[in-house]
Amino acid sequence: MTHDNENADLSDLSTLGFTTRAIHAGQEPDPRTGAVVPAIYQTSTYKQDGVGGLREGYEYSRSANPTRTALEECIAALEGGAKGFAFASGLAGSDTVIRSILRPGEHMVIPTDAYGGTYRLVDKVTKSWGVEYSAAPIADVDAVRAAVTDKTKLIWVETPTNPKLGIADITALAAVAHEAGALLVVDNTFASSYLQQPIALGADIVVHSTTKYSGGHSDVVGGAVVVAENIGVPEFEDAAARIGFHQNAIGAISGPFDSWLTLRGLKTLSVRMERHCDNAEKIVEFLASRDDVTKIYYPGLASHPGHDVAVKQMKRFGGMVSFEVAGGMERALEVCNATKIFTLGESLGGVESLIEHPAKMTHASVAGTDLEVPAALIRLSVGIEEADDLVADLRNALDSTR
């Protein structure tokens, strides 16, 4: 994707294209050595020039670390936000947001098609803390509005959702949230910062599992939170300060090496996402030709109920594909076990392709609830291998399990 700019200037990142920001934001060459890659500051503490005389604000690496600062500045620039925070995992970031914004007795809305870990956090941890929640189909704006109460302070959205790739209209839901005096939080993990910009669409806070597309190489676990400059509810204008305080107080921060790995991954996010999307589209085309594939979940399909919204708010439609097979759970499990290039495993967003059975793996925690996923559902994280090889692998797996 090109970005026309006659006045490129690193001092004003907003004027720069996505990939330029990914490579340069928070990553100026080291003034002492000229190193173009940020250093890994593998240190816990920092020498002070007299009591309280901190060098550039660093005193202890739970509070701040230069490598983590570089990542936080970069992810904030990519999301168009005012302040970024890097965490030890996506769920650590989500937990910090919830604890920063909500108080016992208050209420939040979550998707009926939510990541199992998010549901577990809300239902088993946050609820016991005294925060109530309701689940609503986030593709239905009226249903989300109906789920809001006078105690609602957060509307939590994934788009696309995990694992059924539902699409939420971010702008419409931001209006619902702000009208109710609540913040809109968007989990942007599946789309990535490259394919979707929730803050520009009205979201107040964006969260990521940077383990996934941001890191991109299945070698690091992490999370990120980015807060918009303009918060839609005056009560929460200090949202960034609250999250910063809780990040330090709770302490689930990204370590320097993990921060460095994630920062390295972000440099190639745009080119990887283009390949992920190319391959996913070819796989969807193949699946659509099979009479033993009974349903395909992919927002790039014109038949997808969220397709028009996805066209409006996404650059492309991503590298995640879910589908159901004839034969129910038994056949789905057989297909998952039959692939050779697609690796049977949890997680997603790496350069290698993964296959999994959500009902038995990533979404086992929602079994027996309103968020339960179909037994015949298979989820693919489509990697950047040769598309023809991936299609052949799926064809063999489906043919061999008929």
C-alpha cells in the first residue's frame, strides 16, 4: 500500500505511512553508537544521580524500561493513540484495563462470540470482584444497546471475533457506548493494527494480544493497550493515567527481551498481513468448492453478514478462517489431526499455519454457556507459506477423513 507524502518528517509521525511508523516510531538510532535497532536493556534498576535524580525518568524496570518504552511508543503510533502500554500477555493488558476503569457494582457488555480467555477473565475473575456483565451479539447494534444498563461503564468488542469472525460496527458501537457514559474497548488482535484502526473509528481503548500478528513469529507472549487522545466520556478523560498507574501497581509488564521481539515483529507487520490475506482468500475459495464444508466464516465473503461493515472499516479481511465440516465433531477432530503443514496448536498470527478445534481447545471454557461454539467448527490461522501447499494440505485432510 502506497502512502503519498511530500513532507515526510519523523518529528510528526501522523504524517507518515503505516510501515514507516512501524520501522521508526520509538526507534531512532542510538545517539551514542548509531545502532539502528533499539538495545535490549536487560536491567532491573538504574543508577540515580543523587536521590530522586533519575536519568530520563528510569528508576526500576517494572515502572519503565527503555526497550519497553520503544515498543509502547511504536504501538501507540500504529494505532493512532496518545499512549501505549506493553504487558506480559494480552490478558494481562485486558485485566489491567478492566481494573482501571470498573469498580465493584458496575457493569460491562461483552460479545456472545468472545475469546474464551476473555470470557474466563470476566466470568471467573472480574465477576467475583463484584463487576457484572451481559453478553450481546456485537454485530447487532440494537442488541448491544439493549444490554446496556445504568451501571454500564465498558462495552468490550472483538472485531473480527474469535472464532466465528463476527464483525462489529465500531463507529456505531462507540456512539452507543458514549451515549450511555461508557467507554468502547476494541480487541484488535485478529485484524491487527495494519488492517484496522479502531481509534480513528471512535474507540476509546484498543487492546491486543501481541503474541499474535504483532509479534508474528510464535516466539513471544505479550499484550498491548493503546488509549485514544480524545476519550468519549469526560468521566474517563484520565483513562491513560489510570491504566499507567495500574500497570505499575499490578506489575504484569512486558520484559525487555519480549518487548524487543515484539518490536522486531511490528517492523514487518504490513508485508506479513498482505501475505496472510492473500493466502486466506485462496483457502476460502478452495473451501467454498467443497460439498463437505457446510459453512465458512470469513468477512471477505459477500455472503458474510458483516461483509459491508468489514469493507468500510478494514483494509483487507485478515488471515483467520473458520469453517464447519459435515460429520460433526468427530470428523472435525479427524481433519485437525490429518493435516501435515497446518500444525495442530493453539494461538494464531504466526508465519506458520495452525489448525485447531475451538470447542475442545481455545474455547473449552465456554462449553455449556451462551458463548459455546459449534462442535463441527475448525479454526485456521493461515500462515505465509505457499498458498498451493496449504490448499493441498487441507484437500488431503478433508479427502482422507470422508
